[in-house]
Amino acid sequence: MTPLVGNLSDKYGRKTLLTVPMILTIIPLGILAYSRARTFFYVYYVFKTLTAMICEGSVHCLSLAYVADNVPEGQRASSFGILSGIGSAAFVCGTLSTRFLSTASTFQVAASVAVVAAVYMRIFLPDSIADDALSVPILSKEKLNVVKSKSDGGSAPKTVQIFKPMPSFEDMLSLLKTSSTFSQAAIVAFFSSLADVGLHASMMYYLKASFHFSKNQFADLMVITGIAGTISQLLLMPMLVPALGEEKLLSIGLFFSCAHMFLYSVAWSFWVPYVAAMFSILFVFSQPCMRSIVSKQVGSCEQGMAQGCISGICSFANVVSPLAFSPLTALFLSDDAPFDFPGFSIMCIGFASMIAFVQSMTIRAAPLISSHTVNNCNYAAV
């Protein structure tokens, strides 16, 4: 859904499309905030599944497009890093708050914060639309058309629709073909997400089986990763991007992502995972740099569709990854493993990340792609 949501935001504005997922996110949280009985849990599960089809990745995708609308190209990588750093800080605060809140209070606080975020966005966030003259209210049935008169006075005027109401699959392919840099970034996004989600899906089982980690130790790892990533994105990244460039910083981030996965796979003591978690101070560079590279390959009125396309590719990887790596993890943690290597699945995940790293080495800074390449920038020549 993210390519569709991003494409619609190019036409109707980021704020309008941000409203939908932010309001829908409140519903499942509100259900568990009201009651955690079995019936309410099943209702929550149904609503969470339905709302995730629209909400999953949409807020992040639209936030990136919004930043790209308002930040010059030379500062986008740093700005995307700051945005990711703020998200990491929120993750740390949320994780720490669960240490001091009861289970019931956790859902109530989460629902309240979601309401505050939606209200704040509607009141204080100024809208961002690529071209106000070409935008109509999203709920309007009006279609913008222009009349093209031929030089032949006897012929009837021809009505040309200014933009398509929905992006087609061909539009997505056309976007991916706009430049080799964009296609390479899409490959990096897929394998990077494949590895990240695979690690998260497998690591807890691996660490519990190998070192008897408890939920508190898992939380400690998440907090260490979040704090290191927050400091790096908020303080280091704005200094390193001008000095190294986002292409090199992308490769550096992916290299250390591979390294920390390989270190997890061969962990020989309980303290090794804590050291590996500290690598987040460097591997968090990859996502903001990749998003910045993508944003520079499309026009100003295609930012939503471009970021949505990358988010859609990442979402597809999120589905594939557990299907591929969870059974492998279960096999090598069982008594029926082909050979004694409990971290083998984690090492395979590291190889997936290595593919992204190798691909990132081929990315070179490319000239900006004309905004007329995809969908003619939402307008038709007349």
C-alpha cells in the first residue's frame, strides 16, 4: 500500500495522507487500552491486521517525503538521519517506559500518545503539496481536465485528464527504471530489510537457546542499540555526510551491519551480543543515506511515490524474511541440526546483508532525474 499512499500524497498533500494512518493507528491501541480480555484481544488482532495494511510504513514513508519537500538536496541525508534519530529516541523512551508501567497502563499510555501525535500533526504541521494548482480535496469527485483545441477549427475539443487517480504497476516499473542508481538503491533496500527483519525474528530464539537470555536482557540490548543509534544519527551523521558523502556512508553502514550479524552468529560468551549491539553507532547510517540517494533521483512531485516504492520493497522483504530464516533458525537450534552451529541462520542473514553491501559499492552519485519521467509530474502538456 505504501506506493499508493505515497503517490496520493504527491497529489493531495502529505498532511492529508498522514492523517489516515495516524488515526487508524489509534484504534487497535484503544481496544487493548479499554480491555485485555480474550474477546478484545481477538478484536484487536483483526483491527491490527486491517489497519497495518495501510499504516505499516506509511507514516515513515510520508515523513521522509515531507522532509524532502522542505529540505535542500545537500542537507537531506543529515535531515533524514536526524528524523531517524528522533525515531530511535522515541523507541528508547518507549522501551524504558515499559519498565515502570503496568501492562494495562502501557496500552493506555500508548493510545494516549497516539492521539496526541495525531492532534499535534493536524494543528501544527503545515501542509506540503508539490503544486497547489493541481491539487483537489481527496474526498472530492471532481476530476481535473483541460481542453485541448486543435488547430483545425472544425474538430471537437479533446479532453485530457491531468493525472491518473491510481498508480499502475507499470508506473512502479517506470519509476524503478528512471535511473540505474534508483534500481541499485531498491536492491540495497530489499536485501538490507531482508537481513534486518531476519535478525530480529531469529535473534531472540538464538540468544535464549545459547545463553539463556531473559526478556530483561533482550530489552537491554534494544536500549543499547537505540541509544547508540540515536547519538550517532543526531550528532555524528550531520558531520560525516559533508565529509564522506552519502554513498560512502551507506557502504560503511552496511559493512558494519554485516559485521555485527557475523559477530552475533559466532558469539562465544553472553557479553558478545552487547558488544555487537554497540555496532549500531555505525550501521544506522545505511537507511537515511539510502533514502536520501533515492530522493535525489526523482522530481519534487514524485517524492511520495519514490519513498513509497522503496517502503513497499522493504515491506515485501519483511514478509519473505521470517518465512526464509525462522525455519532455518529452528532447525539449527534443534537436536536434528545437520551440524553443530547454532548461529548458522544468523550467519546466513549476514550474507544477505553482505549482498546489500556489495551492491551499495556500485552506487555512484548520478545527475538528478527529470520530474517529467514518471507520470509527467502529475500534469499533461497542453
